[in-house]
Amino acid sequence: MRLTCPLCGARDHREFSYKGAAVQRPDEGADLEAWHAYVNLRENPAGPLQELWYHQMGCGAWLKVTRDTVTHEISNVELASEAGLGGAA
């Protein structure tokens, strides 16, 4: 599988670290229920899923990747910061 980093171009997936589904992190003052949902409640769809990937062996950018979990086809890659996910770490 190859990912196309917006900053570095097409690269083998082994240059990246997978973090998981791209979910907005709750604000610091969020209640326990919001943090529980963020940490523990995840969907596991068969089909397109937005994920976070870190370009560990490249530019160090966090990427929001839309990948089909059945075929592994990548339909979109964008910088997480431009997708409203901040630093994503």
C-alpha cells in the first residue's frame, strides 16, 4: 500500500505510523462521558474510514487518510491540520 503525503509525495506505507480513526479530540474541559466516547467507543466499518497516519520516517506530518477498510484503496490524503484536526498527537 502506498500513501501520498501532501508534502513528500507517494511513499510506501511502512514510512508511516497508523494512529486510528480520525476523531476530534474533546476540549480540556469536556465531561467524563465525552472522554469515554473519545477513548473507548469506535466504529469498525467495512468500507471508507477516515484515519490518522503519522509520517514517521519522512516529514513528521500528521495526515487524515480516507481508506476503504475492505480493499485498502486510498481515496484521499490531506494534512490533519488543514482538516481541522490540529496537531493530531
